Amino acid sequence: MTREGSLISDVEKEKLLRDIEWEVRLTREYTGRDHLHPRIMEAIAKVPRHEFVPQESRSYAYDDGPLPIGFGQTVSQPFIVALMTDLLAPQADDVILEVGTGSGYQTAVLAELVRKVYSIEIISVLADSARRRLARLGYKNVEIKTGDGYFGWPEHAPFDGIIVTAAAPEIPPPLIEQLKPGGRLVLPVGEPWGHQMLKQVCKKKEGDTEIHEILGVAFVPLTGNQSRHREEEANNNRK
């Protein structure tokens, strides 16, 4: 098999899996993981990443690195996608919220693993193209809407897990509220283009949370109304 007709050889996919495994070993002192769950690796192997990158970038689709998808956005490094999915610990019957659909690559990986994925994308062009792409590839357990993911998707809450694919300056309170007790929220937290930390938030059955810092990362910033929300909150606190 060759790249002609958008076909990718098994050799390239196997190399990507090896690269991810190498990254897992390289970062294990930070993540506490020397391997990822076999279900996660199987999902990564099944999703045709070349379908989720622009035509001009397809030569690099199975390299273990991020790629631009337009509008100042990227499709994440496969290792980071795999790690974040593993930190989410998705189960077959789960309903997951994704904030930041992008091209739909992470969405597709999740769709291979869970019952339903609700995904929010603030850029309407990306939301529309991801919706068409995922439908064309046969993913029927995904629903995408255009909106501000900072505030989640309360109509479908609570969620078994939530994943955010852009860096928020803080952990959005609405997402914690929409997480089921026992669920996990995985997201990068930090200032735009500054220091960011991948965090895993575990919501206990009593409702309080336990936060684990995993790994330093670099994500595009979460855009939308969260800045206004933070300013309003700060003003209220000063009153």
C-alpha cells in the first residue's frame, strides 16, 4: 500500500506506535506510566490520521508530531493524544465530552473506545468540516456543535469523562460541575504560549476533586468567553 489514493502502509502505522511507546518510556518518570492501555494503542492504530490533516501535510501524518490545520489550530502530537486518552481511562459504555474538536482526530480516537462522544468546537468552519469528515469515515457515535467549550454542554451532562484539547488559564468550573462523580477531566492548564501543565482532575464520589500534574506541554490557547468570565469573577470578588 502507498499514499496514492490516501492509502497508508501498515509500516508507517507500526512506526508511529513504536514512536509513541518510546515517548511513553521517555516520560515515565513524570507520567508514572511505562505503557499505555492496549485499547488505547489499538484505537490509535485504527484511526487513519492522514484523513485529519491537510492534503499538503499528509506526508507527515504518521510522524509523532503536531501539524497545522488552519485558523491557528493544530492536530495534536499522537503521543499526547494517546496519553490524554489513557489518562481519561475511557470505558466502552462511557459518554465523553471533548472541548476543541479541531480536525476531529482526537474525537475519532475516543469514538473507537466509548459509546458516545459530544464534541464542541468554537470555529464553525472546523466544526463543520470535522462533522463531515467523521460521518464520511463512518463514525456514528459522535455529535459536534459550534460553541464555547469553556461552559461545557450542560444538556448532555453529566459526563463520564471530559477532555480539553486547548490550554485553559484555569480549570473551567463548569466542566467540573458537568463531570460525574468518579469521572476524570484531562486538560492542559496555563497561559497562552507560556508554561502549561497537563493535568488530570479526578472527581470523587463526594464531589470534591483530586488534581494530578502530569507533564509539561504546549497547546494552542482555549478561546472564547472564558477571559470575560474571569474578569467578571474578579470584579465580583472585589465588590
